Amino acid sequence: MTEKEYNICVDLFADNVYRFLLKHIRCSDYAKDIMQDSFLKLWERREEIGFEKSKSYVFTIAYHNMIDQFRKIEISKKEVSQDREIKNTYSDAKEILNSALETLPSIQKSTILLRDYEGYSYAEISEILDISLEKVKVYIFRARKSLKEYIVSIDNIID
Amino acid sequence: MINKDNYEAYFLDFIEGNISKKDREELERFLKENPCLTKELDSYDKDLVLTPDETITYNDKTKLKKYIIHRPNWAVYSSVASIFVLFIIFSLIIHNDKSTPTINNSSLAQDRGVIERVIKEIQTIAKKNIPEKEKAEGMGTEKKVNILDTCKRDINPKNIIINSNSLIVYEVDNLIEYKESESKDIKAERIIEVDNLIVYKDTPENNYNIHPILRNKYVNQIKNKIENKFEKGLNDFNNSIAYLQENVRIDDSGINLCIKK
């Protein structure tokens, strides 16, 4: 990948990676740190990585950096515990769905975000998250099931 | 083998219609053994899809971008200067030979000694001027060859790579240009590939436009045509493309072309 192609990658994928990270850690400073580090690694390895593989590569790096951050500072637990407080007012279905997403375990959230936001195949998700294809399918199924259950429960509260 | 830890993967394949006959039979057997899970399968909502929030954007993209600073190659300048100095010295010697035909062998030997010393000194200066990094990577020698190529091209700016009744590919000012036939004006076919970008001109009057995304489309068009018709010219074309990628770049404005230093 050339210098120009790298800079095109930044233009094309930075928003997507940032959204993915923010959905997990909900702290823009941490997300920006991980962004800088992930794209720096892509730059350092640009000679080995083709343009067509760059998006998957930067997602892989960002995901693993995020997991490392979780382990170091345990922000995941704090943030999730804050956001798990169920609200009783919602403006629309999208907000309910976003709220439901916050209740998912990190790995399920990653699989469903990569599938729905980025349109990756199950095999590509397996490669990015470094888990088996079977596990990816299991997590996707469980995530959608949990989202559905959450929405039904909110409907019951509102009713 | 289906079990309580992985049955959801079979459910997903079944719902999405990607299950094999063997796996389907296995799933049916599993559900007979665990009828309570049938409800879980039935309640799955495959249409429950998340959509990204497009309002969330990363605003510091410029901080992520990188630019390589192309430093001047002092080794090349030194080499060119040394060639120039040598040329002057040899001109003086030839001039002296003509004006003093009776010069003896000992003074000739003396002159040669002086020239050799001058050459050594110039070479030493040139070596000192090569940046340490370039010395390690052997870049000094490589750049020297390219500059010589550039000189040749400046002397002969219109270098036709391929010419026939239906296709002309030629080089002007270190750029590749291309058109369908001699009689046609150069319009949209005026295509240049530089440093992985496509640069093209809609009309001769317009400025060059740059389209990084269109690169494969146009380059493949040209290559396919050449491969089909002119096997002999293909290497020349590929060499020229390689030459451009190595020696020409888009300048800091992001619009104009310039020679890499």
C-alpha cells in the first residue's frame, strides 16, 4: 500500500472504526487513542498489507487494542454498569435498539456491529476477532435474541 | 457435532437457508431431544438489524494521515557536479594538446596524476554527501541511474512507445499519454498514471484531474488493449509505468505533478 492509498484508507474507514470503538467504550478520548495507535500500526505495516485488506486489518488492530485497554483499565465494567440503567422514556425505536446494544457482552456487541454496521461475512468476522466461525454464528444468534428480548421488555414497561 | 454450546450456529444457518442436508438432519434430531429449544428458534427475528449512526464521525483525520518528506539527494547532485568538473578538465587537456603539440611524456603523466587526484577528491566529497540512511539502503546509486534516464528523456521529449493505426501510447515530459488513433484529438483518452493515481485531461485546455479510485479501470483498459495487440510493446509500457511510479509524484498541493527529488 502506498502513502496515497494509506491516506485514502483514513478518509474511507476512520469514521467506521471510530463508531465501532465508541459503541464499546463510550469514551471519545480512549477511542481516539486507540484510533491513533491502530492507524499508526497500519502505516508501519503498509508495505505488507494491500489496499483491499486494509479495512479488515485496521478493524483487527483496533479490536485487539480495545480488548487490551479493557484489561488494563477495566473501563468496560464502569461504562456498561452506568449505561445499563434502564430508561423509561425513549424517543424512537433506534434509541431503544442502541440502548439494548449496550446491554450485550462485548464479544456479542463486536460480532453484531461488524455484521450489521460493516456488512462483513461470518468468515471475515471470525478472522478479525480471532474466534471460530461457529462461535461467530453463536454470538450473532445470541445477540439478536437478547436485543429482541430487551425490546419486548421495554414494550411491556411502556405499555 | 451439535450440542448445547453450539446449537445457535445451526439455528442461524437454518434460518438463513445455508444449512447442509446432513446438518439439517442433525438439527432435527437435536430438537426432538430438546423440544424446549424450538420456541427459541421460532422467536428469532432475522430482520432485527442495527443501522450505523452516521452522525458519529471522526473529525481528526488529518492527525491520522501521513506524508513522506522527499529530501534532496545530495549524492546525485555531487555525482552530476563531478561529471561536470571532469568534463571541464578533459576539455582543458584537449585544448592544451592542440595548442602545444610538442608536449613531452613526463608532463602528460603529470597531468594524468593531477586528474586522478581530482577524481578521487570529488568521489570522496560525493561519498561524504550521501546521507547515512541512504548509504545503508544503497539509495544513492539507484537515484543516480534515474537522473541519467531523466536527462535522456529531456533531450528526446516525445518518445513514442507504441504506434499503430489504431493506438498510440507515447511519453511527453515524463508522462504517459494515450489515444485511440492518430486522427483523433486527445480527449478523455489522455490518461496518465502517476504514483498510483490516475491523472486525466478532458480537453487539452483543461487542467489535469486526479482520480485515485479510477486507477484500476483505466490502467487495465490500456494494458488489455496493448496485451491484445502489441506483445512487443508491453514491456516498454510496464517499464514506463514503473518509471513514473518511481520518479513522479503529486506535489503538496495534491493537484500538480512534479518529479520526485
